[in-house]
Amino acid sequence: MLHLNQIHKIFNEGTQDEKVALDWTNLSLKQGDFVTIIGSNGAGKSTLMNVISGVLTPDVGKVVIQDNDVTNMTENRRAKFIGRVFQDPMAGTAPNMTIEENLAMAYSRNKRRTLRKGVTKKRREYFKEVLESLHLGLENRLSAKVGLLSGGERQALSLLMATFTEPAILLLDEHTAALDPARAELITTLTKKIVEKYNLTTLMVTHNMQQALDLGNRLIMMDKGQIILEVDEEEKHNLTIENLLNEFQRIRGTKMASDRALLS
């Protein structure tokens, strides 16, 4: 489904600010895998997501999605394979467009462009149906501007927009980090429900170690551009936050960088 082969990415190469963001990284996901990714700031998590989505091109290595080599494919062309939800609830949607206009735009992401009207009666009924699954009342506010929604409502809409075309890969980039605890719990529950419903192959970056343990069937830990630990489903069920911190210290010989969010 997804294969990253020997991905190497350096920023500011040849300068005093040179940084190895990904250090010969390999990763493979099967259909339906839900992999959570943890690591301190600067570990390479966001760079990994950006290489998969096409925001960045690796200096060396290959990105393969559904047997398609997409390494040099632009972000726009790669969008037909990928759904992505960002940390910022303001990202991923158009605030000056209505809910139904945003949904129509997302609905057309992996479809051939035509001159037909974007929001037909049939599509509007479909949009209402999928919005009802969020249990937020948004199905009754199709003509509301997205910029007027709360952060939690907007993130729920972003999650729906990223997934209702059932992308090959779903990327969740700390998508609950900017929300208050109640809204974060809502989005976490929706995430689990939607991923399971569509059997989506998912990568989720999080600073919340408990969330990383509770969700998904695999976990990876990153540090200095490397995947230093991979945990399968059976082992993951028995892990605790303390186990993960101890494992980092065992591998690296030092404690994980102090980061309160890691213990959330």
C-alpha cells in the first residue's frame, strides 16, 4: 500500500545550519494499517508526512503508493491518493466558502473535472447524510460559512472532507493538538470511527503518548530523522508511557527531551 524506501532528506546542506531531517528511512504499511508516530520536536515526523504528501521531495529514495512510484509527483497530482488533516483547524478548509461548497470541493478531489454544477440536489442529500454521522448538527447548516464554525466543528469537517472519498492514505498531523480536551476527545473518537468504517490506511503524528497507545495497530518512535522503534499490534496492547520513555533511553542512552505534551 505505502512503501518508503531509503528516504534521505537534508535541509540547508553544506551550511552551518545543515540538518538531516530523514536519515535513510524505510517504512511499509499494509492496507488498513493505522500507525501512530511519536518523537520529540525535530525528530522528523512532519518531514516524513510532507515527503509522503508531496510537499517535499526526498534527496534520495522512493515513495510508492498502491504500486505507483509517486516520488517526483507534485502535491496536487498526488492528492488523489491522499487525505490529510493538519494541526491547525483553520487549515484544510476554505473559510469564506460554505460547508457544502467545501464538501463539493473535497468530493471532486479524486474525480474527473467537468463543467457540471458542483452541488447538485443528489450531492446535497449525500452531504447531509455524511454530516449527520458527526452528530454536530452541521447537516442543518450547509449554507453557513466555514470560517464561522468553532475549532472542533471545523476540525471534524476537515476530517470528514479528508476521508469521505476513501483515500489510499490518510495523514493526520497532530490533528487534535490545538483543541481543548473535550473537542480533542470528540475528534479522536471520530477518527477511530471513520478509520474503522472505511478501513483506511492511516499515519497519525501525535505528541500525546497515551493517544498513540490507544489508537491504531502499530506504533513507531522517531528521533533525529530515524525510526528507532517499531511496535506491532500485540506488543502495543501491553505498553505504557513509562515503557516508551524507558525504551527511548535504552536505545539512545539518554532521556527523551523534556516535553510536557509527551505525557498528556
